[in-house]
Amino acid sequence: MKKQHISDAVIRRLPRYYRYLDELHSRGVVRISSSTLGKRMGVTASQIRQDLSCFGEFGQQGYGYNIMELRAEIGRILGVDEPRRLIIVGAGHLGHALMQNFDFAQGGFRLDTAFDVSEALIGTEINGVTVRPMDELESYCAAHRPAVAVLTVPRAAAQETAERLSALGVEGLWNFTNVELSVDGRVFVENVHFADSLLTLSYRIAKQTDRETK
Amino acid sequence: MKKQHISDAVIRRLPRYYRYLDELHSRGVVRISSSTLGKRMGVTASQIRQDLSCFGEFGQQGYGYNIMELRAEIGRILGVDEPRRLIIVGAGHLGHALMQNFDFAQGGFRLDTAFDVSEALIGTEINGVTVRPMDELESYCAAHRPAVAVLTVPRAAAQETAERLSALGVEGLWNFTNVELSVDGRVFVENVHFADSLLTLSYRIAKQTDRETK
DNA sequence: TAGATTGTTAATCGATTAACAATC
DNA sequence: TAGATTGTTAATCGATTAACAATC
């Protein structure tokens, strides 16, 4: 039974399943049961089955799931099957690192180009991708209509750049600026807040130390 | 009433509160009520009060919370008040970006040094921090006992490096490798899985497109 | 067939929200 | 004092887990 509303918790687990199924598939494993998959993912078999049942029926009684099929299904659910155009806005160290290392294609994206204000960077090519001047953002977006913009500009420019991109019709912002953006409701914002992540680690270490010295 | 077990959901909200209180404080705002704070954070006033009550009583009836005090309390809870030593393992683009841009001090960490295998990087200084050869990891850790290691090595080296650091007694790993690490239970792992994050964005965009074309 | 494993319904558990007495 | 707002208890809501009939 397909569900109407899918909770955020479910969606955040799907990429992990996908990643693991991808690995199994490339290792040549053909089938897996919810209980084996659950064990590997650190969740219950029930949860695996519940999560998948939000989207359809992908398994077979007595057999489990065909890994290739399930991987493809989850890929479809996540939208990996129809690649979307993506641009990087801010080609500093972080933007550069993503251009150099990150496999956008695997996530169903096609990295088209990057933008920066720095004269030193404009016109250079990083991993086959050209860096353009920020001035060309409007004309470029009008012509190529990228679906997603990676926001790797300095904090100070974050909100302004986000608004500009929102006005240009991007559908999603992948926000690395550690700034709480406020944008038009049409635009999805996915935050990668490094600082928050590190603080949770700090908490867990601090708590443990407390306990030990108590 | 202080709680025994604090849920992960609560802990993940604390850094956001902290960040926002920090901003208010630097803007000179003195007090805030749970209802105002909740509105700004997009949560209910109840949730703010419940979250804080896990750790103690920081407010005052009829007044609300003193921002400076509350900020300090949350900082203490998160362990920001007593800085811990941190090293970066892997000084490629991503490690480099963190060294250049990330404010470790604000998260209660002191970035001591970085390690890499690349001859070109060893001995260089990035933002005042020296890059050392990976061979020196053992002797360095024995001497300086860093609490946290930032794992920014290539995927292929991730598991091996994590085990090495675990054996060297680090308390936490901040994992950027997009690899599911398996390490000793003593060691806390905080994952920053870029790929998972981007896939959730992909899902939301894909779902919206579905709805529009339906 | 017999064993395995699904999808789904029901039960449980935990997290969020509402309500309110206490009190600044 | 009167109004505001806390900390906490109770009610609600949603997510996770368990159970099991269906069936490959």
C-alpha cells in the first residue's frame, strides 16, 4: 500500500539503503532478505519492510528482494534515474573540493558549471568544469535552467545569493554556508551544517568524559 | 528535572539553538521567551522548554531566558567550554577547505595539525597549521593525544585509517568519507554523508515534479 | 510440499504538543 | 498586584516493532 505522506525519517534512510544495495550489486550479490539487510544497516527487518512499503511492493515471499531491482526502484524513488542539471555557486576551497572529488552523477546530477567572483578563478577549469563570473549567473540560468545550485559562497553572501538563485527559478539549494536561509517556499533547501554536526560530536565526547570522572 | 537519557533528536536541536542565541547575544539582545525562540527556530515553545528541561532549569517565570546565560549553559552542555585537541587526517581539497574556512574554535576545538601522504603537501603550512607525513601519526598521537580526528582521506583508505586512529585512542571521528565505518565502540563517529544529503534533495525535487505533471 | 519471507495490521514505544499550577 | 512565562504533567500524535496470514 502506497502511503500518502512519507516521513522525513524514511527519506533519510533511503540513501543508505541505496548505497549499500549498490555495493552489494557491484559485488555480484543477487538477493537479500529484509532481515539480513536490516542487520547490516542497524535497523529492524520490520523497519526495512515498512519503509519500502511506503512506495510499493518490491519483494517476494520466501525469497526476499532482488538486489538489482530493489536498487533500481529506490534509485527511481530518489530521482537518480533522470539526471538534473546542477551548478556550483562559490568555487572557493569547498566548492573546489566538491568539483574535484564529489561524484554528482551517482546522485543523479550533472555538474554543468561553477560561478565565482574571484578574477583569479574565473575562466579556469576544475576537473573539466569552467568557472564563470557571478555576473553571468542570470543569463546562464535563463538559458540552461539548472535544477539545483550548490551554495558554497562565504557566509556574508549566503542570503543574498540564495535569494538571487531563488528568483532565477532553481528548485533546490544545497546549502553549505552554515547560515539559516530564508527563501521562497517553492525552493527546497538541504542544509549541510558542519558546525552543528561537529557540536553533536563534541556533546557525546563531553558527556562520556563526565561519566568517567563522576 | 534532569533526564537520564537524552534523545538524539534533542541533541541535534541544541546546536541550532546555540547558534541563534550566539547571534542574538552579539546583536545585544538580552532576553527571550520560549515562544519567541520557538517561532524563530520553527518549533513549538513547548519543545524548547522540554528540550532545555532535560538539562536543568535555565529560565525564570514571567521573564523568559537570559540570552547570555542560556547560551553559556548550552555551550557547557555541548562541551564548547573546554576546548579539545583535533587533527585533520587527509589534507586534500576537503581537508584543505576545512582548515582554511572552518572555525574549529567556535565549536570548542583546537586544530593542532594535519596529516597527509602526499610529498607535495607534507611540510607546507595551511592557515597556520603544518601538514605532517602520515608516518608520524602514531608518534604524534602518543605525544599529544588529540580527542578528535577529522577523516578526510580517500574512500579507499577510510576504514584502515579509522582503525588506526581508533587504536591510537581518539575519542571521536568526524567522518567525511561517505564510507560506513566500523570501529571500536569506544569511539564516537559523526558522519557527514554528502551523498545522502544530496539524494534527499533529489527526492524532494523529483516528488514535486511528479505532482506537477500528474 | 515445507521453509522462508513478504506486506500489512496491531501493539508498543517514544517524541511532540497542550495544558496548567507555580511564581517571577 | 496583574500579566507573563516558566517547568512539568498529561494527552496526543507519529514512528518503530512485533505478529501473522498470505504465498512464493
